[in-house]
Amino acid sequence: MSRAVSPSSGTAYGLARVCRTWRVSRATVHRHLSPARSEPSRRPGPVGPMPDAALLEAIRATLTGSPFHGEGHRKVWARLRHKGVRTSKRRVLRLMRDHDLLAPSRVGAPRGPRNHDGTIIPEAVDTMWGTDLTTTWTGEGQVAVFVAVDHCSAECVGLHAARRATRFEALEPIRQGVRQRFGGFAAKVAAGLSVRHDHGSQYMSDAFQSELAFLGIASSPAFVRAPEGNGCAERFIRTLKENLLWVESFDTVEDLRRALLAFREVYNATWLIERHGFRPPAAIRAAQLPPAALAA
């Protein structure tokens, strides 16, 4: 049609006029007119230190060797760099996308300003911890799993499993962290620390709040109906589910409790935190605290 001649002007209509009249993009027309490619398109420029096939094998080996499930292309890229394989994030993303290796993700609807807008990430460790609970199943029935996470380093400071989700069981991850990070359990031993929690009955109870006050910990409840305010604990629970609770089964609560403690050590030593330059939580703590404090 673009090559047809107008009877009034004697000139061809032209592609631009035809596309404008039919409301079709010219790029779409050119794409359909161009011959089909025998090979998939790739970004122009040098290939890199290895061809795509070799890099794909390295990516698969990295995913297989990682102790975690659901790691995205950024952490795969970081683990490749740790092994001496230097390439770009975009190339890793392209290969993982083309071969269905990306972790599934949910895309939420955009929302306007919320009352929790700001940051919950402090500059130093042992400044704010987040705590929350989830549930799972064992051979003995449903079990509550309580967590405590450092907001700065994303380090898991406490994990606990119990048959009943009581206010006393909710305190156990906090007690674990206080004993290990502050060297004991006494009045005001954790002064300067605050704990972020939701408005669950366990966390708002007098027993929970009184023990926080005894330890010198400030209570920091998140905003109502704003789970993002407790996002550090929520994100850790997602990692815990994807790498332990949803992929392994346990006969007893004690089996689950031991597995949680083992997972805590693996997570703190090997899970990569992007905002800290793809370093694990234990390395972030080691970089901030003096050697004497780490030895204690």
C-alpha cells in the first residue's frame, strides 16, 4: 500500500503516511519485512572471557553448588566473580532468562506514599533487630518458627521452633542473640539495641515487653497494616522457607530445631547481601566489630 500512487498527486503514499492512517508502528512493519534470523540476537560487542555455552555451564554449576534455592542473577554473578569468572550482570541475566534459570518472583502493584516510608537499615550491627514468626509442619503436627535478624547485616541472630506460639517461646530467638552478641544475660546488658516487631499478641504481651525492658532493649513496633516496616524479618522468613521449610521434612520438633540452628550457621557464612557488596552477614559483622569483640 505504501508504494501505491495517489491518483490526485501522482506520488506514492509512503510508509509513514500509511502507518499513521492505519495506526501501526513503522518498527513493527520493518520487523515483519526483515528476514528471519537463524541465530538468536545478542548484544553487540565482545563476547567476554568465555563463550555463552561455557558461561552457561558455569552458571548451572554455581546454582547446583549453592546451598540456597531461588538465588537471582545478581547473586549468581557475584558468586562467579568470587570464583574468578568475570562477566557482566546483563549477560548473566540474559543467559538465565533464555534458559529458564531465573528464580520465580511476584510483581506487586505500585502504591503511593506510606507511613513507613524511609529506611529501617541502621549503619551499625546490634543497633536494631527484627523478629517475627511463621509456621510449618512436622510429624508431630504444626510448629511455630520464631526468628530474629539484625537489620544492618541481615544476620540471623536467633532461630527457635516450638509446638505452641506463646509469648515465652517468642523470646527465645532474642535470648539467643543477646547471649551470643552481648556476652551474657543480665539487666541492661543490651542497652542501645531496639527490636522491631509486629502487633502480634506474643510481642505486645506484658511478658515480652517486660523482658525487653529488663535487657535494656527498646521496643519498636512496626506500623499497623504495614509489614514493610518489619521487612528484614519478613525477607529472612522467605529465604528460610525457600531453602529449608518448603524443601525438607522433619519427623519431630527437635529435628526441626537442630536443622534451624544448622541453617543459621550456613546462612550467616554464605548468604550474599547485595547492599553490602555481595558479602555474607558474618563478613559484615567481622568488618565492623574489633577482633576482641568477635573472640568474646
